Amino acid sequence: MSDIKDLDYYNNWLENSISNGHIKYYEYLDFKNIKLIGNGASGNVFCATWKNTETILALKTFNNLNPTLKEVVKEVKRKKFIIF
């Protein structure tokens, strides 16, 4: 039962953060010129150009093919600017 409550908490936190504009949501297909710039214990970091602009952003992937929502939320809370 605790696992379901945890999942609900993290799911609600993520959805509310996106809805309230704290986290911006983008589709992966909106990026081009994706280049690896670094890696760490939890995943890789890429730089990419957003849509048809000159805006360059960082994208992060997770090494675990199925990261838990809890892991994603913890990672998001550690960062200042996040894109999903």
C-alpha cells in the first residue's frame, strides 16, 4: 500500500509542477543537433537546439531503462531548470 501512496505522491508532484509552470514540458522530437556533453552515475547529458530556434538546452537521460518516478522527481528537485 505504501508503494501506491508513494507513486501517487510523485505522480501528483510531477503533474502539478508541469501544470503550475515550474517545469516546462517539451517533446523529444522538438530538439535537433543533439550531442553528448557528459555522463555520470545516473545517466548522460546532451546539449540540443530547440525547435527552429538558436536556443540550446541540456537534456538528461537515465542509465536505468525504467527509472522509477521517485528517482526522476529526486533528480528534478536537484536541478534548477528542467525539461521533460
